[in-house]
Amino acid sequence: MNKMPSLSVRTPIRRLLRRRPRLRWPRRGIWAFLAALGPGLITTNAGNDAGGIATYSIAGASYGFDLLWILPVITISLVVVQEACARMGIVTGKGLAGLIRERFGVRWTALAITSFFVASVATTASEFAGIAASSELFGVSRYVSVPVAFAVVFYLVAGGTYRIVERVFLAMTVVFFGYVATAFMTTQHWLPVLRASVVPTLRLDPGFLFMAITLIGTTITSYMQFFLQAAYVERGTGVRELKLARADVVISSIFANLIAFCIIVTTAQTLHRTGVTIDTAAEAARALVPLAGRYAEILFAVGLVGASLFGATVLPLSTAYLTTEAFGFERGIAHTFREAPAFMGIYTVTLLLGALIALVPDMPLVRLMVVSQFIDGVQLPIILVFIVLLVRDPTVMGTYASGRTLQIVQWATAIVLGIMSLLLLGLTA
């Protein structure tokens, strides 16, 4: 029997991605690829949470096809960034937070973790906003649904029973594949869609820039980078499987963004054409009417609740784990508050702050989900800079350091996103 690691397997990363029994992976053919598939698929599709669904829906409803061209560009950047984190985890056997501390010291680590924590709280709030929005579709007040969801999530984690229902939460999000079917049902001519996907539409108005930054923030989140690298470390993937890990990252990134593409196309065809803007979950659910008819709200609510509960459970725990990893504190939900005060305290504070933000009176829930993704986009360059500096460093990566081409794409992603944020700030000042 393998020795149990010091951190309980019930933490989100170990639960979702804990290593299978030590079987020798097949080296060739489709079986080799299927054996490696997993961390990238889970990580990229975790980005299609409540905030992601809201962002893609509003992008299509508000701007039609005008923002579609960003998705192929984002996909390339996502593949490059995700591959860098996967490679770092495989080559060094260390998480991103630990590497930042070793290479740049405590002060720079504090900057990285602080920016990550702010984005984490905002994203957790968006998960509770998704729960509240779903419940209000059926006349249940957020002041009932959010506290109940908070209690359920806290109990599942503290009681160690989340592992039993985690797959149920994930399965509930499968309903978002309905957007793929609806996109084909509502689109008779694909040439305009394909043209919008490759021909950039540029605007300098604040709303367009805000949504562009938000699209990037919900697709290439800093949380995903920490999660993915830790996933490969926990899985124990060796350098011999590096090519398979790259295939996992590439295919998973393309797959996740195809879902996003279909959501934008669907809302553009069903809502933008009729002049419907999305301010509530009920308006967002109308995009699925061609597929589900009068059951559209139920279909939308089921998927949103599943995505929200899963995110509200995993993200605060991962935040606590990654933060305590960076500073070397005791960690693991098997510990009590007295045994691991930093870990349990960060987990509880992140979860509680997220719930409280969603309970602010008259808080626009859909807007909250989108703003959280914008915050992810604004702070993302900070994490990207650390990733680029680490993955290009031969003292960290040895012969597996990034080449010039990969560095150009990595730096371009960070610089362009930073410039867009400054430009938006200038236009709104």
C-alpha cells in the first residue's frame, strides 16, 4: 500500500486528480494518449464555471459575433501558458507557488499570492452569485439559497464527504453542451460566423474593451495555472510522458474554447438579433429556448447550480492549499483549526467572503459574475510574468526551458493584456 501523503487526499487537487495505481503507461497509440488525458481536460473545463457562462453569454448577446475572433487568439495563448505550467510541474516536481517563493523570495511571492487571493474571492463570489441567480429563477430568495449553499459546501468539506458528490456536481454541467446543439439549430449560414472568427473587429469604447479583457480573464485564469501544475505534480507524471501531457493540454484547451465559441454563437443568434441584453439569469436562459422550449430555464439552472457548487467547493480549498504551500504553513483539511490555522482560516475566509458579497442587497448577480472574470483578467499579467520568467530559466528548467518562440507568445499575452487594462483605465478616467 502506498504511503498516504501529508496533505489529505480530500483536498480538491488530490481528490480530482490523485494519482491512479502505479501501472505502467502504454507508450504508443491511442491508449497512451487516453492514459495521459485528464489534468488538462479537468482544468480547462473548470474555467467554464458560472462566471464563464455569464461572460460568454453577455459577449454574444451584447456584441453578436464581434468578439469571436478573440477566441482563436486566446486558445493559442491558453495552450502556450498551460503547456508551460504542465512542463514546469513535470520537470521540477513542484507547484507554481513553491517555485515562485524559491526563485523570487517571500516579498514577490506575497505579491503573486495577494493578487491571486483577490481574484479567488471574486470568483468564489461569482459561484455563489450563480447559485443565487439559479434559485431566483424559481422564486427562491438569494438570502435563503446562498446561506444553504454555504452550509452545504462547508459541511461537505469539513465532513470529508465531498468526494461522494463531486462527480454529481460535474455531471450537472454537462447540460451546457446544449449550447452546441442550439448553435447548430439556430445557424443556417456559417460563413459570417467563420469570417468573424478570423477577421478582427476593433473598438476603443470602454464596454468593448471591458468585455475583451473579461473574455481573456475567464479563459486564462491564474487559478487554472496553479491548479494544472499542481495536478501534474500530484499525478507524478515523468518527463517521458511530456509529449502526452502536451497533447492533453492542446486538445483540452481547444475543446473548452469550442464550448465557449458555441455559447457566444448561440446567444448572438437568439438574443443579439432580437435586441435582448442579459441582466438576469432568466434572460440568459432564453438562449436555450430553441433547444429546450419551456424547459430552458430548468436546463440552464441545473447547469449553473452544478458549475457553481463545484467551483464554490474547489476554489476556496485550492486557494488555501496554494497559499499555505507558498509560505510553508501546515495544510490539509484533516487538520483542525488549531493544528492548521492558516489553512483552515484562508479556506473559511475565502468561502465566507464569496458568500457575503453575493448577499449584498441589490447586488446585480449576473454583473457580479462578469466583473469577477474581469478582475481575473486584470491581475492575470502578474501571474503570467512569473510563469514566463520561471519557464525560461535554465536553472529551474534545465534543458526543458522555453525556447524563443514560446517566450514571445507568453510575453505577448501578458503585455497585450496589460496594455488593454491600462487603455480601459484611460478611457474611463
